[in-house]
Amino acid sequence: MLRVAVVGSGPSGVYTAQALVQQSLVPDVHVDVLDRLPAPYGLVRYGVAPDHEKIKSLQNNLRAVLEDERIGFIGNVEIGVRGIAPARLLELYHAVVYCVGAAKDRRLGLPGEDLPGSFSATDFVSWYSAHPDARAGGFVLGARSAVVIGVGNVAVDVTRILARGAAELRPTDVPDDVLGALALSRVREVHMVGRRGPSQAKFTTKELRELGSLPDAGIGVEPSDLALDPGYADPSGLPAVHRRNVEVVRGWAAAGEDASRARARGIRLRFFLRPVELLAEDGRVAAVRFERTVPDGSGGVRGTGSYEEIEAQLVLRAVGYRGVPLDGLPFDADRGTVPHEAGRVLREGSPSPGEYVAGWIKRGPTGVIGTNRPCAKETVTSLLADAAALSARPVRGEPLAVLRESGLRPVQWPGWLAIEEAEAALGRSLGRRSVKIPDWAGLLRAAGADDAPRVPAA
């Protein structure tokens, strides 16, 4: 039997496990999917917005893979100095595939970025997604106007959540304290700001259109921003997704804001503005100072020396993710990835026998969920080509026993099913559908592993 560990239970990890057990070159394969969290599915559970039920339903597909008898789920297992070291893990398995994603957000590097009231979109998403590492609430406390810096799908998600009424989110699985905080929110204006134009923005059309269909939020665009974008004036030469995006924005610009009825909130899309500083008042963020940009003729933008300030008591930066080093693995700090060759981990330029990567830690935070399939397939192809040599190496120890001897309390699939049932019961008690348990103690108690040692993420 070829015994393989996959570290990470998000889409890239599950697709890797699926490719391993569905191939026919090596007939006898067992895969353990390990995760730091006691719950599987990665960003599908903890990153997809709660009102995106169709995308969240991908959990059903991932569940079907993890229920395969040749695959085991082992949650609540830290890899590194606070858990089990990669070198020891490799002694337990013939091969280890790391699918640990890109857990850190990119910073802007601006004065005032660390002021109270300024957060990463990652922090905000973790809060409303009930990630057990999420910081305490208070994001919207005291805020009247919010600025979201970025024009990708994460920016669209957080803008939409800020602009939705709490009643609209009640049918979702957001924690009750998040629902309560959003119900008390005084945010009335949400500005989503990008340094380039709508013809270059990275959001997808479906997500963009949703901003214009919120029942209690109007949407507006600034005509002077749009006039700067050559692709906006003539979108015929743009790639299809950018052309559709421009068509949506053009429709909003032509319609203007619907003044026929009062809206509780307003969304403002702004373009060709580059943040240069977060401004403070009474010790917290009060505004963002932007420099007007113009196209530079080569696909980028240049500053004009003209500035504008937008009021904001809440600032969320949504400018991308970045991989973080994993104890015991090589790391390319410039790229935020593990060095590899077709998925084989490289140590000092040479493939490290038995160590592989897939997903964002392999290629960087690019693509959509489906992009992880071919990425996983490439890595699995490399692993299978090495299978004869890998299986000749003896493994030492039974994984679950060794993990427990190391002081860990693994949560297996029945423990996860117990968490699901506890969340369903919590929802029933609140008169809602299933509601996520937002804290480590609650998750581990539900899984029957509440005596597990727990060291918060760095």
C-alpha cells in the first residue's frame, strides 16, 4: 500500500486526494487528509461569503470525496513546531502533499495602515465566516462610512456584506453575534476603490452584478472616473469577462441612482484612485487619502499629483493573499510559495523525495476554485511517477497513534459529523438554519476533543 498524507482539506487538498484514489497506475493507495482545523473544506467553509449558497454547496462535492473509504480525515493537527514536524510526518507516510493555501493578506505599506478601524479583508471575512482564529468583532462599531480598497471578488464580497441588511443574512450560517453586530451597523456608505479602471478590474461579472441587485442598497459610479478608461469608451477589444464588466458599469452609469425610493445604504464604485495614506482623527482612522491616477499607456497607471480624501471610519484592504512559511519546509519569500518542480518540493535546487505541493502554496494565490483540479493533477502525476521509489521506503509508526503520543487530539470524520450536528442544533435553537460554531472551544467540545491542546495561529 502507498500511504499518502495530504495537508490541507480545502479544494486543492481534496482534489489531490481524489486524483490519488481515482487513478489506476498504483492500485492500492490510502490517503489521510490532515488539517489544522477540526472542520474540513478550507476556504469553501471559511472564505466563501455566506450569501453565496451555490458556491458553498461545493462542500457536498468535497464531502463525497472525503467519505471515500480509501480517504481519512484527520483534523485539529498542526504541522510544525507546535504540532508534528514535516520530517516526522514523512516518516509516517510514503509521501506528503502540502496544500496549505495562502493564509496571509497582502499589506499596502502605507502610513496609517495600522490605525484602529483599518483591517484586512481577510480579518473581516474570517469574522463573518466564523473562523475560530478570527479576531473579536467591532469592525462596524461606530463607523458611518467604509472604504474597501481593491476591485477583485473579495472586495466585492465584503462590500456586499457591509451593504446588506442583517435580515437578508439571517437565513445563512453566520454566527448570531455577527448578525447582531451587522443589525446595529450605522454604515451607510461603502466605497469600493481601485487604482485602475473597470476594464482592468479583477472581479467577475456575476459577483459584480450582485452589487446592483441588493434590495436595500443603491449603487453609483463616478462619471469622471469612467472617462479616464480607454477600454470603457470602446470595450470591443477587451477580453470577454472585462467587456461584460464594462457593460455592467455602463448600465449603472446610464441609469444613475434610483431616486424613486429611499435606500438604507449606498455603494460607490471609484476608479483610478491610488491610496497613499490613512488619516486619523481621535486616534482612529477617519479618511483615506488617494492620488488620482491615469493610464500610462502600457497597462499600468501613473500618479497625477492630484489628491482626494474619502471619509471612512472603517477601511478594509482587499489587495490579495500571500503564502506564509511552514516550519520545516523551504520557502520562496519573494513569491510566497514553496519552491517546486511540477509539484515536487525542491530543497537546495533538488527534488526532496516524498514531499510535494499543490494549490496556492505551489502556484501563488491565483485562479478560481476549479483551477485547483489541473494543479492537483500535475502534482499527482509527479507523485505517481515516483511511486515505485516511494513505496520502497518503509514507513515508521501508525499515524493516529503517533499524533496522539505527540500530545495532539485528532478529530476524525465522526468528530466532524458531530460538529455539523451541533451547528444544526444551534441553528434550531435560534430559529434559524444551521449556524456555525465560531470558536475553538465550541468546535472541539462538539467534536468530543475538548481536552485537546490548542495553540492559536501566529
